[in-house]
Amino acid sequence: MENGEEEMLMAEDHGPDVIHSQNFRRQCSISRSSLAYYHCKEEEREHLITHESLDYLPSHSNVYKKWLQEKTYRKEWDRWLLMGLIGTAVGMLGFLTHQIIDCLIKLKWDLVENYLQDGDIHMTWLCALGSGLAMVVLSSGSVLFFCPAGSPLGLPEIIGYLNGTSIQHLFNIKTFLGTFVSCVLAVASGLFCGPEGPMIHLGALLGCGLSQLQSDTLGVHLPIFTRFRNSADKRSFITAGAGAGIASVFRAPIGGLLFTLEEVSSFWDIRLAWQTFFCCLMATFTTDLLSSSFYGFVYRGHFGFFEAEKRIIFWVKNLLDMNVLAFVPTILLGMLGGLLGALFVSLNIKINKLRMQFFNSIPKSSLRKTSKLLETVLILVCTTTVTVYLPYFFPCTPVMSMRNNSEIINKFKREISEYSCSSSTWMGPDGVRYSNQTFNQAAALLFENGKQGITHLFKRGTHEEFGYTSLCTALAFYFILSCWTAGSAVASGLVIPMLYTGALYGRIIGLILVSIFGVRTNEYGAWIDPGLFAAIGAASFFSGVSRLTISLTVIMVEITNDVQSLLLIMLAVMVAKMVGDLFSASLYSSLLKLKCIPYLDVEPFVHHRRKWLNLELFSARDVMEPGVRVLHLKENIAFLAWLLASTSHGGFPVVCRPKPDHAEVFQGTIKRLELCMLLENEHIFEPETNDESFSSSPPLSYKKITVEKLPNLSRLTMLLNRYTTDPRYQQLFINLEPYINTSAMSVQAHFSLQRTYIIFRTLGLRHLTVVDPQNRVVGVITRKDLMPFPLEERLRLQLAPQSPDADGEDLASS
């Protein structure tokens, strides 16, 4: 299920020009981080999680074809079974997450209830801070000191992995446990965050673990479902698990499917769509089934009865008829969402850069981690102070007389929204007990958890429940504190803060309309409702930050049940995305760049002298690495050992001569790991012969040479040293023909660079060999050569003769 630091030793892809090392162990450790050709500053590279590129398809060699022939044809029942198991497991995890968070929040406010009712604000703050500190210290400590990466991992890393970059420790069982504990404690502590981002990561972890059924940490290697232990199937299950995480936490199965399609996965087909659809269905069904009868881990009956109020997390009861005039404020909300979303992204990236620079300046690891923990403590102190003391300056607001079971009373903890406000009850002439309740607007918005606050804001028919002062104050503090919290040393998500922030300014716009046109009760003016524009504002800010469109629209409909507002949500989302794109990239794209994760976009965008370059005007030779080291079908053992010990290339082109007087032509490629596994089996070595034929020693099986990491690096290091120093191995050779990938892609040197990029990304390649018209190897293209900054630098050199002052131009990386 995981790759430990000392275990994950597959060599990285490099061009030929690398710094050679005489020590194979050191070379392997250096090779992990060398793909950070992402225009990263040195202090950012230390923050970078080491990574390597991955192949999407298996090597199409003779031993692979023999292995396929031995496999009996089977239907896909086992794949569907695994998808169902992953969905069920993620659904149970989502239920468990919500239940634990609710129990911890209830426990926290039970401690301060008496002080709050007595009006003792200082003791309320002290108790809330004490319980929150206990949670946040454990939350931050679980990712800093327990997780192998030493920092929280999340959605950007999942996106990078599914794009073809292996992130170290991403699928470690300790990462799973640490992320889960950190997530529930961070949300319950009172920080302005949500569980959505970590749930995507946890879902992907379950998808990886249940499909591979092996763990080096636990020493478990179950002999079932072994056919799925390859890169392509592993990514498919991880994709489905990530979608199930969204589906479970939002109860939005279609939204989870579309989210993985739009944002997470880089490789998609209709079969994966159907399987992810089923996985999301099982995840949502499991969460709904368990939530139907359990609350706070207490059985409440009605098992299997799905109440809409429980199932739909932000259920909007009163749907409103739309008017074409509603599109005008919707466009305004979309523009505001794009502007504020771009501001949020820019501010968060600047905060994270400052955070990285400060922490990376601390040389000692333990002191650095302690400093990160103290930052989360500082954030919690500020957040608790705002949520407890700020409502003190707001008066109690009367609410119209209502029945005791009215929706306006918070079912979870009424005293929180009441703050220190009092209420009176009396018996009406109809025999029903009524309540004249007052509540604190700021407390209702800030004191409760994010989900409850969003429910208040989305509520229809509550035109004057919240005033300008409380909404603007909550918006300012929530925007700043949630932006500061994002990226701190806790496993937290941004979806709830994004929805909350957008709902706040959306309700402000709705309140302005009510102030201008008044409260309209007729069917043609009922659309002037602050609750409606709160939902539209939430969608616009979510889109302004994430730049999601299709999946976001579906998620908003699924979490509110407001089909009537579909067109308005679509319009707000589209406008927010277009406006946001004018100012910055999306938050996830910005984080990928900040963390130096080599990510290949769908289309390459390269600047030169403030103009976009058309890559159709360039060729593959413009970016390839020349002077490639090649191997032959019959290769010397001592040379192979020296090559592996002195370089860190992830693979090598293999060439041969069709005729004695013919030039060497490209035959295929072979991976570094496969060569290492071959060299561990001396019985396949053979003495030199005058011809190209070999004796009858059978080739190794495909299963034996196909590994994800080296089983014993120390032993291999010893063998390589012996092969290079012992004269006997100068006379021994190995036949590489059964093991080379004969279907390795190659392009000619004059091939279009635009189409080269598309081929490389679409097929999920690790190496792309460049040949001349005679099929002779002239270069190799790897992922680092197609990253924005190196690509821009190479093309600038090509354009230098045409524009001598090009070096003086500031070129923005795409």
C-alpha cells in the first residue's frame, strides 16, 4: 500500500547530462528529486516531496506477451467487485469521519455551555481554547511526527500522481492513519476548514490499498487480485477512490464522478467512467445507509430510511420560481466570485511561499516541525478569539414568534446561536407552546461549525435574519483566517470555507436587493431572496478559486436539491471562471507549481516576448536531449554494471544492426529496474560468441523482472561493484531481446513539438525516443523536457538567432 523512503528506490528520468556518482546508493537517492525542473527555487525544492515519473502502460516485451498467453481469459467481475469494495470502504470512512467530528464538536461545546449561558465570556474563551488546543496539537503532530512525509499531503499530490508523477509516501499506511486523525481533529478544533480535501486523499489511499492488497510496512502481500498490480490499473482504482471520497463527504455521487473527470484524473475512458460511477454510488449509499439510523454513534432507529433533511447536507426546502431579472445580479456575483477567488489564490500562495521560506531557513528538522506546530496553535488562538469575543459586540436580535420546533433553532446546540441571548415561551390559544427567541447574528455565523453556518445562509424566506454588519464582519474574518489556515500543518480541506465565504457575500448582495425592492411575497418577485443569492455566491467563489465548472454545478444541485436555480448557478460559475482566469491560475494548479510537482497540462502554453508560441512551428529536436546512451541486444555485463552505477537514467534505448554493414537502428527501450533485476540473476549470463545467437538458457519470467522498487538495494550495490571490478564479467554477456519494449514510442526529429507533447501526455509515457529518417537514435524526451520552464528555455535558445535581445526579455512560464 505504500512506498517507504528507504524502499522507494526506482531511478528517476534524466537527460544524459547528469552529475555522475561513484556510489550507486547515493545516485539512487539523488535521482528521486532531480525531476524538479519546474523553475523551483532552492528553498522550495527542500519542501518538494520527492517524485519520479511513471509509465502508464506495461512494457510490451516478449516475456510480457508470453505471460499474457499463460493468462486465461476472464471477465471483469473482479474489477467491479473491487470497485464496490472500495466504494463501500470509503462510504464507511466518510460516515465515521462525520460522526467523530460531530461528537467532538458536541463535547467541546458541552464544556462551555454553562459559562456561555452565565455570560462568562472569558471562561468560555478559555475552555474553548483549551479543548481546541488539545485537538489541534494532536492534529498537527499526527502529520508532522507520525506521517512519513512530515507534512500534510492532499489533492495536489493526488492530481500529480495521476498525471504520471510518483509522490513519495503518498500511499503509505501511516499517511492514511495520520491524515484521518489530523482531519477529524482539525475540523472539530474550530479551525476554519473542512474534511473534503483529506477525504479525497483518504479515498485514493483506500483505492490503492484495497486494489494492491500489499504493504511493506505491515509485511502483507496477499496472493489475490495480483493482476491489478500495475501502474494503469492502480491509477484507475485511485481515481475511483478519490471520486468516492467526494461522493461520500457531499452525498453527491454524480458530482464525485465529474470532479475526478474534470480536476483529478489525467487519463480517462468510458470504462473507467462506468466503474467510478459504480464506486461513487456504493460510497454514497453506504454513508446514507449508516447515517439514516446513527447519530453520534447512537442508534436512533429507522435504519434504511433516507430522510431528505439528513441526506442532503444543505437542503433547501422552499424552491423559488425564477425571473429573467435574476440573471443580472447573478452575473455580478460571478464577477465578484472571480475577483475574490483570484485574490484568495494569490494571497494563499504568497502566505505559503512565506511559510516555506521561513521554515526552510530553520536547519534542524525537529525544530522546524515544532515551529510548524506552533503556527497551527497561533492560528487556532486567533480563530477562537474571533469566534468567541466578536459576537460579544453584537446585540441580541429578536426573531418572530415561532413554535419550539422551528428550523431557526439549531437542532445540534441551540445555546450556541443564542450565545448569551434569552428567550421566553408561552402557551397559545391553540394549545401550542410558542417561543419569543432572540439570537446573536455573529455567533450564529462564526460560533457554530461551517456546515451549520452555510445552512443558515442558504435558508429561504429569512430576508432579514442577518444584517449587513454581521455578514460583512464574518466575511472579512472568515476570508483571512481560512486563507491563513489553508496550507498549515494540519490535514484540512477548503471546500467548506469556499462555500461559506461565497455564501456570505452572496447573501449581502441579496440583502441589498431586499433593501432596494423590499420583501416580495408574490410569485414574480419571490426570487429576491438573500438565501438564493447566498447559494449562487457560494458556487461563484468555489469556481473562482478552483475554476471548476461542470462538476461544481452538479455538486451544488446535489447538496442543495435546488434544481430551480440550475441556470443561475451555471451562469455564475462560468463568469467566475472566466474572470478568475484573467488574473491567476486555479488554486490547485498554483499549488502544483508551488510544490514543484511536475505536472503536464492538457495543452502546453509557452511565452516568448509576451506572446504565446505556437508549438506546431517547432520540432521534437528542439527540446530533446542529444547524446543518448544506448544499449545493444547483446550487452556486456561489466558495461551494464558500470552504466547503472554511474548514471541515473530511468531507461535506455536499445539498438541493433539489421545487417553487418547497416547502421544501428532503434529496436525498443528497457527500464532501469528491469536491468537491475536481470543483473541479479547470474545464471542467464553467457560467454561471448562470434555471432548474435545465444544458448538455450530460458529467459526470466515477466513477473520476476517487473517490480515497482528494488527488493534489496545493498545486494545490488555489491553485485554492481563486483561486476565492474571482476575481470570475469568482462567476458560475459546478456541477451536483452526478450525483455525490451518493442512497442516503445518514437518520433522523428522533425516531428511537430505540439503533437509530440500530446502523444507524450496522452499515452502517459516516461521516455520518448527521437530518431532520424534512418531510424537511428538521436535523442530522448522525458517529462522534465516538457515542463513549462525548461520548455520555454529551450525554445528561447532556438529563437535566439532571430531575436538577439531575447535573453533580455522577461519570459513568463506558463
